[in-house]
Amino acid sequence: MNADDFPTPDVDVETTDPESLKDRIDAGEDVTLLDARMQSDYDEWRIDGENVTSLNIPYFEFLEDDIDGDVLAQIPDDHEVTVLCAKGGASEYVAGTLAEHGYDVNHLEDGMNGWASIYEAVEVERYDGAGTLLQYQRPSSGCLAYLLYDDGEAAIIDPLRAFTDRYLDDAADLGVDLQYALDTHIHADHISGVRDLDAEGVEGVIPEAAVDRGVTYAAEQGSTGPASQARQDTDDLTTAEDGDTFQVGDATIETVSTPGHTTGMTSYLVDGSLLATGDGLFIESVARPDLEEGDEGAPEAARMLYESLQERVLTLPDDTLIGGAHFSDAAEPAEDSTFTAPISALVEEMDALTMDEDAFVELVLSDMPPRPANYEEIIATNLGQNAVDDEEAFTLELGPNNCAASQESLAGD
């Protein structure tokens, strides 16, 4: 039986929406989850937390009329259990079966797909440049994006295609005109929203250095001046070179070349206050260097990353905030609930930033996590070489991002 083709339970089963579940977890409430997906899916990606107890019992264990007593014995009967699956069908059936056996259960609406739809905007309170800076957070994958707005104008950095309408709606609610959508690099873990926003009249921007990877939709020549001069054709995106600037109200976003994670990796310095580093540097780790050239090219890329960090990032003022394009379970949010940190704190907490080059390269190559799921197809899609519809795009990027060099935090060692 397909996990999505289950009959409606004979008993009423309460449904909990993903946002309510996250609120309970964030509030520190003890939560017990019964994940009814296959073990391989569970091992790759699941809902975790210090106050989360997670059980994995695949849905097929509940298909028999007489459920194995050992299966039922694994499920707590003294408090509420939330059942979840991939899309919500199997979990409703499992929850109904358990309710018939007297368990206090509910099931997660739309399953892990619903969890992946959570997208929150949090103000970066320590940002002290012109305007206001928001950090978008997608807890299911750790994806981060940044919305800067000032004096009726706005720009979004590292937008996700799945939330194109959200950015436009938020800009409208704020009473600002979304001028720019900027990508830091060719992402390997999610489908970029830059082209979709460009189609809606927002000026899409990608790094000039990324075009050589096979981008099919960029202008033939890079920017040599203001962003408005870089557009070569209405069907092409603007390309940004090192030092190019984009004006948003009274705030200036400056392009800073920081290759290493990829050859085209580019950061954006937001009005001298926050460096949006893409996947070059995170608050808990540095980038992995193997997603473009594979294992063979990883050592050279790691040396390129070292140079970028030492010469382009760590030379900025100590109080410059770092904001990556991702966070992992190992990351600790700041007091304002954003995943940002000043350079001085990262230098103090992350030994990788004070090592010599050889030691840095050895560390970066020593403990890389599995590559992101579907990363080759995601890269091809972001290059414009592969066309997928919205549903397929959403499915491709489900799961953890795995763009950091280590599965554990490198900060605070």
C-alpha cells in the first residue's frame, strides 16, 4: 500500500498544524513524536529538539488487524503523542488506529511537507545600518534569507522559490517596493527564487563569477557600474562583480567575492553592518568545499576558502555581523532569535578561523557530512539546465542542507 493511500479512520483524530507544533517545541514543552515514515527517510531527516522525544515506527506495522504487542509497547500511553508521516495520509490512519487502542494521539497536518512550509521572519536587532533587516528562517532545512528595507525600497538575499509569493506579500504589507533579489551562489540544497522574483518585476542578481558554471539565464557581460547598467536583456538576470553596489533607500549592499564553497561564492555586505555570507561561513561552522569539484577538487577549494575568510571576511571590523544562508541543529541562536554573530565572537569560539592554512584544510576535509539530497539535480535546476514545476521543486529540496564542513559545531570547542 502506498503511504498516501489510506482510508479515513473510523474514529475522529485531532489534527495539529505545523506552526502549533513548532510553538510547543520552542516553548520548551515536552513533545513526543511518532514518525511513521520508513527508517531510511527518518534517518536522513526528522524533527529534533532538546525537548523532543522521537520514535520511528513505520506505518506498515499498523496495517494488520492484530498489531504486534511489541510495537504498541514502544508508544507512551500516559501522555499525548503526535503522529507524523511524509504528507499526512499515513499518520492520520496510524493515529486513528492508536486512538482505537485508547492512546491519546493527534497527527501532524500535511506531515513533513507541512513542516517544510514553515517560514518565519525575525528582525536582526543588532543590525545598525540604514533601514531594517529581517532574517527568514526555514526550520525544516535550516535555510536562511535576508530582507532589507528602507525608505520604501527593499532587497532580498538568497530567496527560496517556494516562498516567492511570501516575499512579495511581505513587501506589500511593509509598504515597500522589492527592488532586488540577490543570490550568493548556485545553491545545492534548495531551488533559488531569484528567477521567479525577476519574472515578477524584481531585478534578479547572481554573481558574475557563478556564470561560468553553466548558467543559462545570465547576461553575457558582467556589471561594470551601478546595478542598473548590468542588465543586458529583459530575459537575463543582472550579474554582480566584486565591489558592485546596490542601493536600497539609504542603505548600500556591497558585493564581496568570497570563493571557496564554490568558485562563484559571493557575500553581500549590508550597509557595513552584516555580511550575508551565503554558504561561506556560518555561525557554527565554515563551508564544505566539495560540492562543485567533488572530492578531487576539495583541497584546492578549501585553500581558496581559507584565503577568502582570512583576506575578505576577517579583515572587516570585529563588530560586523555574520549571517549565513543556513543554520544546523548545532547552531545556537542569538538573543534576538536570529542565527547571526559578530566576527569577534566567531574568531574567539571557532578555532578554524585562527588556524594556519594547512591545519584549516585538514580540518575542513576531515568530517564532511553526506552531500545534500538531490544536490546534482538542484544545481542543474538553479543553473537553468533543468526545468521542474513547483511541486517537484519543493520535493527536491526536502531534507537537511548539509552545506557546512562538519556535522558538529566548530564553534565553542
